[in-house]
Amino acid sequence: MNRKRAGRRLQLVAAAYSAWNRYLFFRLSPQRAHDAVIGSLRLLERNRAAAAVARKLRGLSPGSVTIEVGGARLSSPLILAAGLLKGDGFADEAEALRAVAAGRNIIPGWRIMPALAGPVEFGSFTRQPRLGNEGTVLWREAESRSTQNRVGLRNPGARAAARFLGDRRSQLPPEFGINIAVSPGVTEIDQQEREVVDSLDFFLDAGVHPTWFTLNLSCPNTEDDPQGFQLESETKRLCGALIARLRDRGLDIPLWAKISPGLDAEQYGALMRVFHEVGVKAVVATNTMPRPTPGADSESAGVGGGALFADALDAVRKLYEARRRGGYDVDVIACGGILDGASFDAYRALGVKAGQYWSALVYRGPMAAAIIESELAQDEHEYEAVRRESLA
């Protein structure tokens, strides 16, 4: 499709979604709106034709050049971040496995969202299922186009998620990632290592071979608000164990690592050195930023979207500085406040080739990636026109 025509159509989609947001979606609480989205995905996936329609909508994208980043080849520079496609929570593994055996869709959106958005990351998945936190766990701030959550890593657990996706492996998208996390509250390094390696094995044993795996080293939205497993020794141990297991199995699946914002330059430098030494192919910068929840200063939740942008951009800048100083062969994937072409361009100016997004789904709609790509394409078209004029 002609880029200019595609861009116009996507702007119409964006305008329609914005109006729908104002008059319907944003009249619901963030919690109810999210539940409605998950319910809609579950309902749509009962009809296989819905995925075909989603692919048609995806065709409105102006089209991207295939990129290679973090040892993976992607059809788009924008990846739906982990968090939406993580599935239902369960009290225990037996209950989760019974749900899979009964044919229940425990990961709503697993088919629709890749068809609509392109590259996606499933998870985060912990070794055991988690019900997540109780009460209100989602907030939004429309003025800054931000979101905040303390969902608490609700997920069906790695074994059940692997079995669910494995049963559908012939229908899985051509490009996707699997995000693995250590269970909150697990502090003993040997158990942490067992958990992440077990989780990896569950997916591989089920025949689920993603385009990449991500180790989530930062989970700020859990009940005990851990600061993550980002000390040099823990990072080396956990990342090294996963890469060793992949190599033992003869698999060339790259490992990425997701880290926190707000670290100092020395900490980011140490992490980049460790990633380079053990063979991590990319670092995702960043996860959400812990902030007090609205109306409860004693409670913390992870902020994403516009309010995270400056901190995530600063983290990416420091990581690139460390990469240049050390000559580290580790790509940086941006994540934090990618809401439009301008915000993604700010990351690209630092050297970023790919980024992850989540809050953009809330504020730009399910076609967010295509809309942002069209804005990038328009900016590049205008720049090229000015350049040609200056050379004339």
C-alpha cells in the first residue's frame, strides 16, 4: 500500500479510537476497562475469523524494513511488551493445568494481538502460578498519557503457559518472545536459578521455541516490591544459567534481559559488562518505575507511559555510553513512553533500532504500533524532501 495513503488511513483509525476513548473507554475505571479488553479478546478468539480480520487491519501499516536486533530478525521495530499476554492467575499449578486440559483460553489475546500488532512478548511467567495482588491494581493519568500498575505478576505459571502454547504451536505467530521472571519473595540464588531454568525447560519441552527469551530482572509491581535481581553476581548467575541451557540443547535462541530505570551509570556499566561476558544479546530498558499509588503513599506500583519516558531515555543513554566505552556486543531495546513517532525518534537518535510499548495501547489503540510507524515514515518522508530541496 502507498505509504501516504496508509498513513492517512491510520490517522483516521487513531482519531476514531481517540473519540471512542473519550466517550466510552475512559468513562470506565482503568480496572474495569482492562477487564473489558481481556473479556473482548477472550470472546473474539472463539472465532478464528477474528484473527484474519486482525491481519487485514495490520495490513494498513505503511510497511517496515526487516530489522535485526538482539540476535532476532523482526518485521517491525515495535514490539508489544510483556504484561498484556501473560494470562490468567491461578492458586496452584494443578488448577492451572486442569484449565488447560479443559480447553480454557488461559492467555486471552494469544492469537489476536500478534495478528494485529506484529511482534509480541508473552509473559512474564513465573515458575509457579500467581493470583497477583488484590484490590485496585491499575491506574492511568491521561494528562501525561501514563499508566500505573501493581498487578503482581499474575500469571498461570510457566508449566501451564508452556502447555497451553505448546498445544497451539502450529498456530503461534512467526515472531514472538517469552518473558520469564523469578517469583517474588524468592531470595536464595540457587532457587532463583532452578526456577528460571525450569521455566525455560517447560517451554522448550512443549515445543515452544520463541524468537527470543527475556529474563525479567526487574519486577516493581509485585506485592513485596522487590528491587529485582540486578546485582552483578546474581545477573551473571541467572543469565549464564539460561544461556548455558540453551547451548546444551543446541538452540540458537537469543536471551534478552529487562532491567530497571533509575540506576546510576556505574550500575548500568556493570550490567552491560556482565551481559557481554555471558552472551546476553539485548537489554530491554526499562521496566516500570516504582511510585506511590494514588491515595496510598505506603503502597508502591510501577509507572509506565509518558511519566516513565525521561527516566527510560536516561537509562538508554547511559547504557549506550557504557557500550561504547567497553565495546560491548549488546543491543539496547527501548521501553518506556513510546507513544508516538517523536518519542520513538528520541530513542532512535541514541542508536536504538527497536522498542517495546504498552501504554500506547491505552492511549493510541490496538493499532498503536502501525500508527507510530506511520508517524516515523511521515517524518522520514518530510526529512528526505527537505534534504533533496537543500541539495537542488
